[in-house]
Amino acid sequence: MILFRQFIVRALRRDARRSVVTVAGLTLGVAVVIAIRLANTGSVRGFETGLEVVAGKTSLEIVGAGVGVPEAQLSDLGWLAGYGRVSPVIARTATVRVPGGGEYTMQVLGVDVLRDQPFREYQLVRFIRRGRDPRPQELLTLLLDTESVVLTERFASRHGIELDASVELVVGDRVHDVVVRGLLLDEGPARVVEGQLVLLDIAVAQLLFDRIGWLDRVEIQLFEPEAIDAVEAAIAARLPEGLRIQRPAERGRQVEKMLAAFHFNLTALSYIALVVGLFLVYNTVAVSVISRRSEIGTLRALGATRRVVLGLFLGEAAALAAVGVVLGLPAGWFLAEAAVRLTTTTVNALYITSAATVPALSAVDIGLACAVAIPLALAAAAIPAMEGARM
């Protein structure tokens, strides 16, 4: 250890600039590898949670190619009632501006209240306090006019929003003043993304989102869920051209494909960063060997074996890699935060509001970082280290 400190550490300090550049390259490589792992875990987990909550008891859903399902075709799909309950849905995202000035991305759900209650639980605070659930007609009454919305109690209490308070709903470049007519308990779809849900009547949602005459999907709750495979095939065979049937989980697979493409680019970046870092390790050790020929000769004259000299230079590479791991782990977590924000923005815009969060660093992450950085750094340093040992 004394020999390592005198022979290696002192030289690294003397050539601090090269040492810092080498450590920076290794740090970047480790950080991107860890960021990919954490971002992938956080993004997929957050989306799947949001999807499960909003889907409720939906078994299958009919979607259209491109812009959605034409509302005029809904009457032609009356035969679906033979397989289960049917509910048309508008599912979008918008921004709510609260009285304090904050802006929050919200999952907006436009439903036909009379049809939708078997699919999702809507527990309004005012009715639960009376010891009962709201009847569909009572919920419909709250959402009759174009300025009425229902928020969640969790979101409202967090931002000081009372019943009959006004908030701004921002859809694209249009701002709509709406009134909070009801608050949902933290059950069913109200559990999505920290309660960031806006419930509307489907006709109001079509108006606000310029979707008159269109539906985002038609949901089906089967009478016989155990026969879902056969029913799915039967419905698919009868659907008109331009419509297709899928399970709610299919949206999850679509998001996973999108995330996989994004994370593939990050993976390529991580490989490039690692290659650069390994080249820097090779260069640092090679320069170290060349600049210390006389010192190596002195060590050999004093009785140091080739194995000792080899160990010193490999120890230099391992030390640089260890510092890269120590710095790369927290850097990777912060990179994952940025990656999750980017992917969440896209997921929110195209699919569903999701509460993706980056998980904490685990022993597996630390092991992965060590397994990536240290062996590769030793491999990169092997050739110049062996040259130094042969002197």
C-alpha cells in the first residue's frame, strides 16, 4: 500500500489534469449505464400503474386508426351489448392552473356517466359522507353544463381548491374557465398520478378537445371475462374496416416499445462513453509507464518483481475506475431523473398521465456499475501495464 501510494497516487496527483479527464470519462460511462436501468424501471412501472388504475374493470377496447372511433359508428356497434357492457371514452391530457398560480398536467377522462359506473368507481365526497354512493343521475347532474368538472379530493386539498371554486383548464392554446362541482375520494381512477384527474361528461370533453363526432375508444366489460380470447376473436371478425379491438395492456406494450427505442439510443451513448473512458484509461497508464521508466528500473533493481510492477499499474486503473463508479452512481440517478421527465412528457401527451419516478439506487445497481467499470478498466490497462512489467 505504501509503495502504491508513493509510486501511483503521487504520480496521479502530479498529472491531475489527465487523471480528472480519465475519471470524467469513466464517470460518464457508468452514469449512462445506470441511468438507462433506472429510467427504464421507473418509466414502465409508472405508466403501468396509471394504466391499470384508469382502465378499471375494462376487459377489451375498440380503437380506430389515426383519429379515433367515429361516434356515428357507435349505433352500428349495438351488437356489442351481447358480449358485455359498453362505454365510450374520451381520454386526454390537459393542464390545470390552480388559484395559487401553479400548473399541473392532468389526466382528463370524458365518460358517459350513465354507462361508465360499472367500469370505474366514482366515490364523491358529498355522497360518501351521507353513507352512500352517488347514483348515475346524480353524478350526471353535476356534469351537465360545459363549465362543470370533478376533481379528486387529494388534488383539491393539496392546492386549496374548494367546491364551486373556479380553475383554468388549458387545452392546447385555449384556456377554459371551469367550476369544480364535485370531489372524488382516493379510490378507482382518482388514484392516478397523485390524484391528478379531471372528470368530465363525454360531450363536454368532445367540445373542449375539439373531438365533436369522435371517440378515443369504446370500452367493453365482458359478461364472461374467462372467455376473453374467444370473444376478442369474435368481435374482431365483425368490426368494420378502420376499427380494431385490443386489450388495455396493449397500450402498455406500445409505450414499452417507445421507451425501448429511447433507451436504445441511451445505450448506444453509454457504449460510446465507456469506449472513450477505456481509451483514456489506456492512455493514462501508457503515459504513466513511459514517463516512469527510470522509476520502474529503480524498483526492479531494488528487488520488485514483474508481478509487483504489473499490479501497481493495474491498481492505478482499478483506482481510477473505482472513483468513476463512486461519482457515476449519483450522476446516473440524476441522469435517470432527466430521462424519466423526457419520456413522461411524451407518454403523457400520447397515452396517459403517468407518475413515473426514479427508484433509489440498490445493491444491484452498485454491483452493475462495479462489474462494468472495473473489469473493463483493467482490460484497457493490461497492455501498457505488461509493457511496464517487462522493463
